[in-house]
Amino acid sequence: MNSNDMQVNQSASDPNKPLYILAIETSCDETSVAIVENGTIIKANIVSSQIETHERFGGVVPELASRKHVESITWIIEEALEKSGVAPSELSAIAVTQGPGLIGALLVGVVAAKALAYALELPLIAVHHIAGHIYANQLVHELQYPLVSLVVSGGHTELVYIESEGNFKIIGQTRDDAAGEAYDKVARALKLPYPGGPYIDRLAQEAGEALALPRAWLESDSYDFSFSGLKSAVLSALNQANMKGQPLDPGSVAKGFQASVVEVLVEKALRAVKAYGAKQLLLAGGVAANQGLRQQLAVRCAEANVPLLTPPLGLCTDNAAMIGAAAYLKFQRGQFSSLDFKAEPLLSLEEWSV
């Protein structure tokens, strides 16, 4: 069955019948499979984390991540189907993260999705990972366009303007380290466990004094970000203090670092909302779980009378439900992928737009 046949079959289906998409996410170190109904209702969302596997290395080891995906993917698919109560014969499409991500990890999910789509004779939908993070909000909120999304994760820090459903335009992005990457590097310097982001967030919330650190605003009209200099400033302060025999309080460092990151993220996001006439500001990505960022965004958005949408903590980190939500955009338009599509570790969000 080719993609055109699939489109005809789906368009002729009962419009009142629930549309179930089985989605697979294996872009990094979480193996996840979800069943999503009509793009907004989560019937099952199974996530298997690999944190314990990579913790002793202080970061994700790509080859180990791929192996764990291979070991987990089959039983997670089975568990998602069982938990959802949806039979394979009731599925409407198979979706999977095409990129960006680790190529070996992506391939595991892509091969599994292709096998399912071929065996069940179902349409196949390749999904952009960041589109998934953004549309995780649609699982719990009603989106109003145009809108701006602040995407903050381990590998991405971007401001995305979405003029209409699924139409993405990147208006700002990191020029070096992503925010989540900077968090992990500073956490390593503070000898905190992996992943370091939640530990820095907790220390920052509990600390009294904050270490004074610079803000990287870049050019006055820029929506881009840069966290490499901030990371270097933290390392320099730690080294100088240790050389003097007067080690810095980790809480003070964490509070100062987080304050610098959050202030730049929040102010640039609000400036973009105003400049683009956005009706809503969406927060997305793994670092969206950061309490300091969520709190400051809530305060500033309330002051500016800007509606702020944030996903629940369980939908901030990588999961397949968000992939199912984004896949629904393509399904509605009959934009299916062929069985020979490739995993793309550097997939462009703007090119993926529906």
C-alpha cells in the first residue's frame, strides 16, 4: 500500500470514529510509546528513562542509548497498546520522531515505526522533535494563533513564531550552548549528580545570596541566546575562589546562574510576543520543568497581561504523547511519509512545517 492509497482510505473513514495515532519517541535517552486520540487525548503514554544507565558517565552515551532503545522498544509498544485498550486494528496511523536527535537512537524508533506501519497497512508520519515539544501544550490547552513558543531543552533554546497551526518560524536561537547544556556543565563543575538541571533548580530555590553573574543580551534587536560566556564566568569564579582557599557556596552559584539564564529567556520571550502580536506564549522542552523559569515567566506574563501556557511536568521531558499531538497536524492534511524516509539528526523545524 502506498501513501496515496492510505490517504484515500483514511479520508473515506467514519468522521465520528475516534482517530488513534500510535507514536514512538527515541531521539535521545527516553524510550516512549503513546496512543493519542484525535491529537488531544492521551490514551497511554509509556516512558522508559535511561538516567541510571548514563548517570555514571555524567551524560548520555549515544551507543548505550541506542542499545537500551533496542532492548525496550518492543515491550513498550505492547504495554502502550494494552494500557490504552486500543487494538492494533483500531489504529489510524503510526508516528515517529524523525529528528533532530542522536542518529543511532532515532533509527531504532524509525525502524520500529516502519515495521508497524507496513505490517498494519497504516499511514506513516515522520515528526519533528521540537514540534512535538511545542504541541505537548495542545494536549492540555487550547491554542490560539498567532503565538510564540519558548523552547528550552538540553539541546535546544529557541524562540519560535507560529502564525497558524503547524507553521513554524524560528526567530531566535542559541549561538552556542543550549540552556539545558549549560545547566549540565555548571552542575558538573559543582559536582552535582546527572542530570544536573533539577539539582541546580532546587539549590537556587533554597539559597539566600546569589553570585553576581553577567547577562548575555547580545545585540539590542536580537532574539538569539548565548550561554557559553555565562558558563565560562561560573567556571572562572569557582576556580578563582578555590585558588584563594575560599570555595563558593554551591547554592549561591546555582542561584546566580539560574537568575542569569531565566532573566534573559523571559525578557526576550516577552519582547517577541509584543513584537509579533502573539496571543499566547507557550513554554516547551525539558527545561520547561524548571520551577525558577516557570515562576518568573508566570510573574512577568501576568504583569504584561500575556496568556502563558505551560505543559504539566510529565509532558515537558521527551515523551511520545507530544509526538502523537504533532503528528495529528500532518494527519489532518494527509501529509504522510513514505517507507523509505530517513532519520535526520539535524532536521529543520521550518522545513517540517505543515
